[in-house]
Amino acid sequence: MHSDLEQLKQHLDSGRFTISRLDDGSGAVLDIETERLFSFNAAGLCIVESAAADAADEEVIVGALISRFDVSAASARRDLERFLSDLVGAL
């Protein structure tokens, strides 16, 4: 069974998604096949961009969240797991 991060990477690598960053740091992902739009705050966009940049594992993304936002490792890890589960479930 693939992890949620691996599944997200597979979806992003499929070529059917476009990622857009907005001036305020938030962003969106458009599924060009279904025309579904997913909007994210800055933390969500950080996660999606890290996955798209082929982050080696979840700890790399946790590190990115910690360095960019004022959060603890435990909070970043918990939020990442919830975000990935919700997003992969919606795809």
C-alpha cells in the first residue's frame, strides 16, 4: 500500500494537475481532467509544492513547514498527515 505522500506524488506526476501560487502565499491546484479546483492556504501550498518537487519523505516536508511557519515538529507532522489524507481522499 502506498503512503498518502506517494499517492499525491503520483497524482502530481500524472500531468493532469496545474499548481498556481497567489501573491499572498496561498495557491490552488486545478485538475484539468475533472475541472476541479483545490485551493490551499500557504501551508497547504507548501506541502503540495514540496511533493511536486519530489520531497524524499514526509520528514522533508515537516522540515519545510517548520522552517517556513512558526510550528512545532509535532504540530507540523500532525497537520501534514491530516492534509495528505484529506487531499488524497478528495482526488
